[in-house]
Amino acid sequence: MTPTLSEPFENRVLFLDNLRYFMVVLVVLLHAALSYGTGGRYWYVGDGAANMRIFDIISIAVIDVFAMPVLFFIAGYFAMPNIQKKGPGVFLKDKFMRLGIPWLICVIFIAPIITYIYHYRHLGEKTLLSYGQLWINWMKSASDFHTGFFTPNLFAVGILDDPEIINVYLLRFNQNAYWFISLLLFFFIIFAIIYTLKKRFYPSSSIQEKTHSRKTMLLVMLSVGLLCTMMSVIINRIPNNQPPPWDWVVIAGVLQFQTGRLPVYIIYFGLGVFAFSRKWFVRDHHFPGHPVLWISICVILWFGFLVIGSKLLSNVSNLTNTRLIIPFLFLRSFLLATFLIVFTSIAFRYWNRPHKVNGTLAANSYNIYLVHLPLVVVFQFLLVNLVGTSSLMKFGIVSSLSFLLSYGISRYAIKPHPRLSIAAVVVIFLLMVIFVYPRA
């Protein structure tokens, strides 16, 4: 049954909640796959025996294209009704409680564990610090509020073979996967400021003035694809671009992002806000065309994206080749837009009804994101020397166990007992400080 305007807002967009937890599941799969692809040596736990291109396709050429922008879009879509209901003050207070405090706990106590495993895998016992030493250096680096490069360019040949460079990288405070949380919180702060200023200076202006037609929705997505292409080309073609668009930048230790992707995240968060204000996905306002049509378009765009991307990565000099870069960025931008249409079209039609399993997964999706990465890395570490086990089996074990355990921790520990969960994290930290150190 098609939802109507008389229904509560939450019941009209259940599919976006479902889509959000599905994106988180895909992020778990992405991180599980990264250990087993051709770029595994750059991952926290690279499995040298794997080196399979299928995992590059799963992670970099598929999931990495759309997962985070779609999450920013959904966050933007829900931001408007949330701030309208609560007001800017309560809205920001809730966001600081839900995002800020967990982020702080994770970057202080969880991220160093991931980094320590990286340290061990790449340096072994040669220059390995005790966990307590690494954590102290980690926090000293955090107190510098560093602004600039987050890492040296890991794509440079042989850079990971230099222990001194690795040590500089490892001992510098960074957020690992938790960059998403701090950047999303920053977006909410800016959004609340803009919303407050609009209400103050244009109090008679209505937030929901128009309802877009389905054709207009397509025109908006076309504009978004062109805007993302234009911004990506500008960033990639800046002379002597420092840092390169694929490198990470940190601002005062609080914000962390890739310069080449930041405009896309901003655009898709703003698109989410705009989509709600124009009543996308209310009643029958979804993208026109059957999902099969959009899937076909998506496959065609993805094939071109894969071909050009393979040429770019085949030679480092190709990364400055305008004839390859511009088509690559164009295809990536429109592939992302098409992915969003595909996911929302399918989910709106077939995934917009209450269901117990969907409800509990959606309710725990945020905590799954917080918890999953250390579990993924630990399982990859435990399996890396398991001789005779195929990479596909390792991937299956890592991804399934990481997801199930993340879900279990969220549902049975974090949600019912948040304070005890924080205490458990602190206890784990203390045990690692006491017992984890290099063997003599």
C-alpha cells in the first residue's frame, strides 16, 4: 500500500531507515574485502596470499562509489524533520550526545587498537612499541591539534617499506573510520546555523513550498551529477594540488576527509535536505522509470567507470592524464547519482513496510558502524596466517562474524547498558596497557 500524507512521517520513509542500515552492512563488507584485494598491503592487515582483483571490484569499484554519499544523503533527508520537531538547540544537543561523545570515546580508546595492529603487521617486533607507549604518543599527537596532511601519499612506490615513515604515520593521531562521525556532526552544526539564520531573517518563508514532479526529480539528479563532476574536476586539476585529491587531510585533529570527496559529501547532504523540503518519496513521488531500466543504466556506467579506472591505475603517470581523469570523474559522478536512484526506487517500492528484523537492524545500524572496524581488523589478523584457507572463505568469515558480533554488541550491550559499555571499553584499554608489549 502506498503511504499517504496523513500517516506519521516516520511511516512514510521506513525504506530510508532500511537503506541506511543496508549501507552500513556494505561498509562492513568493504572493510572486510580490503585485506584481500591487490591493494591489501596498504590496509591494516594485508593478506599477502590473497591479492585477488574480485575484492578490489567489490570494495573500491562498487561499494566505495556510493556507500558514504548515500549515508550523507539520508542524514540530510532526516535532518530537516528532526530540527523542525525539536528546534535547533535540542537538535544539536541530541547530535552531540549521539555523535560527539561516541566519537570521542572511539578515537581515544578504539582507534589506537586498530593502529597498533597495523603497527605490528607492518613492523613486526623490530620497532614495535608497547600498547601503552603507542597510546601516549597517540594522545600527545592529538594534543597538537594538527592541521594538514593526515598521511604521506601511500600510493608512492615503496613508501611502506620505510620503518621511519611508517612510525611517523602510525604515531600521528587519526580517526580511522570515525572520520565519518565527526564530519557528519560538523554538517549538522552548519545546517543548524543556516536553519536558525533562515528562520530569523526570513520567518515567513515556508520550508516546504513545493512538491517536485517526478520529472523534476530527474532534472535535479542530472544537475547533481554535473555539479559533482565539475567540483571533482576543479579539485583534481588544481596546479600542484597539495594534498592530492585522494589523500587525507586533518583539521585541528577534529575533522578528517579526502579533499576530492568532500564536495560530493556536501552536495549529497544538501540534496537530502532539499529532497525532504520538496517532498520526495511522499505519496507516489519517487523517481520515474522501472528499477530494471535504472539498473541497466547503472551497469553501463559502471562498465565504463571500471575500464577507465583500470587504465588510470595501470600507470602512475595516468593520474595526471586529463583525457582519462575527466571521463573517469564524469562516470563516477553519474554512477553515484544512478546508484542513488536505483536504491531508492527499489527500496521505495518493495522495502517500505514495518518489519521486526528491519526495525531492529535500523535501530542498531549506527552502533554497528562504530563497533565493526576493530572487529574486522582483529578477525583479519587472526586469519592472516591460516594456510590453506581460501581468501573467499576468509572474507566470508571476517564479514559475517564482524557484522553479527557488531550487531550483538549494539543490541545487548550498548543500547541497554551504555554506561557499562563505556566502562568495558576502559577496562579493555587498561588490560592492553598492562599486558600488550613486545616480546623480549
